[in-house]
Amino acid sequence: MKKTAIAAALLCLTATTMPAMADDNVDSGDPCTVFLCMAGKVMGESPSECNGAVKKFFSINAFKKKHRFNPGKTFDMRQEFLGQCASADPATVSKILSKFGKIRG
């Protein structure tokens, strides 16, 4: 049921941003947009309208001394960012972070 709801939300997002609107009109910095696009990515969907939002998610990175990637801190920062979307389903956020939370962008 949740997958259907997420798919419907993603479909609505992509339907409203079809060719009449350019990628620039999608607010890729909005945590809710990033959430919807990353939820779609978890389910194997990757519409071109989401390129900016996916890029935003993977641009959130943390580093240790001497420029070594810090996956734990990156996970925490991405979790905090997605947490800014009040309508984000916590279970879906968990799936997104489980799959992509510690990957260097």
C-alpha cells in the first residue's frame, strides 16, 4: 500500500513537470522534492525531472581530516536534510538512507 502511495505521489510530481516545464522549475533544493525523487530511485524509477534533486541528495557529504570521506556523518547529514520534509514517511526515509545514506556522492 505504501509503495502504491509513493508511486502515485511520484507520478503526480512527474506528470506536473513533463516537457512543458524544464528541470529548472523543479525545486531540487526542497527536502520534500528530494524525498519523492529518492523514494522513486529506491523503487527503481529515475525520471529526468529528478536529476537535480538526486544530485542535491548526493552532494551532501562529510569528510574527516585529510579529506577522507566520513560515511557515518554523511548518513546523519542526509537524514537531517530529509527530516526537514514533514510529510516524508519515516519508513521510506529509512529505506532511502539504508540504500544511499552512506554512499559518497
